[in-house]
Amino acid sequence: MKKIISSGVAAIALLAAAPAFAADMAQPYPVKAPPAIIAEPVFSWTGFYLGANAGYAWGSGEEGAEVLGLDPDGFLGGGQIGFNYQFDNNVVLGAEADFQGSDIKDERLGFESKMDYFGTVRARLGYAFGNVLPYVTGGLAWGHTEVNDKLLGFSADKTAVGWTVGGGVEYAFTNNWTVKAEYLYMDLGDDYYSSIGDNSGLTANVVRAGINYKF
């Protein structure tokens, strides 16, 4: 009799515990958390850069050079150094200086006008669309110019100083390397050249492509 009663009590206890055991069994086993998604860093134009460029220029003689029909043109190449700062609203403000060697010249009727090197110091203002930066630029321009009378052997040279304005677009294809295409209009003013006994000057259009390394 005692065995029967004990068996009954055990059965009742088992039945009472069954719902709790079933609830425990229904709980899902722990699973591994999904891998975190790491966003790609947003490209920033802020920083110093150093680069090289090459291009072509064509110009118009002014004053005496214009009278002589001298309109120099030719190839150029050089380097640039600069700094950009990108604001939170994607506006980019920068400064750039460049130096160019060139073969910009014209000869007519025994007279020659040429510019064998020049440079600029400019501000740049752009708006960044991620890794694409269109910009406008302007500032100081200077160039070493000569006006020569090759028939009589007279030569005069000046370091002319003027201004420049233009624009371009730059594209970053890695976090450090960028390429750009740029147009500049330069006006170097006019000065007196003893070789022709008159004032002479030069305006020039410059198109060039460049590559930069951003630090």
C-alpha cells in the first residue's frame, strides 16, 4: 500500500513539474550575434598635398607685342604644393603654389616673345561631393618673359607680375592620391622692353592635368 501511495505521489510531482520543464525546453538556445557592420570612413580633403602637372598654354601679346603680331603658345610642366581644409558643410578652402617650366613663345618678322618659366600663388574654394571636388581659384601670377629683336641682336627680359583666375575639378581615387584638370587665365600686365623700345605684355590661357599625393 505504501509503495502505491509513494508511486502516486511521485507521479503527481512529475506531472506538476512537467509544464515548467516544457517551458524551459521552449526557450530558444543562445545564438551568435550577427557581425557588426563597419561603415566605410568618409573621405576628407583636409591635409597637405604635393604633386606634378603638365599642360599647354596659348597667349596674346599686348602693347608692342600685339603690334608685332606676337601671340606665344607652347607646352608646360611643373609641380605644385598646397593645403586644403574641409568644413562640416563640405565647403573646402585651400591655398596652392606652383612652379612651371615652359616653352611658350612666338616669333615673327625677326622679333620674338617668350616665357620660359612662371608660377602662381592662389586661393582655392570648392564644394566636396565625397571624393569629387569642383573648385574655383585665383590669386597672384608671375613669369619670366623676354622680348627680343633677333635681327639686331637686342634682348630684354623681365619678371612680370600680374593675376590669375580659373577653376577645375579634382578626383580622389584613393585616400592619398588625387588627379585634377584645371584651367587658368593669366594676365601679366605690361612693362617697358628696351629691345623694341616700347611696352609689351602677355595674357595667357593655361589648361593642365595634374596628380597629387595627399598626406
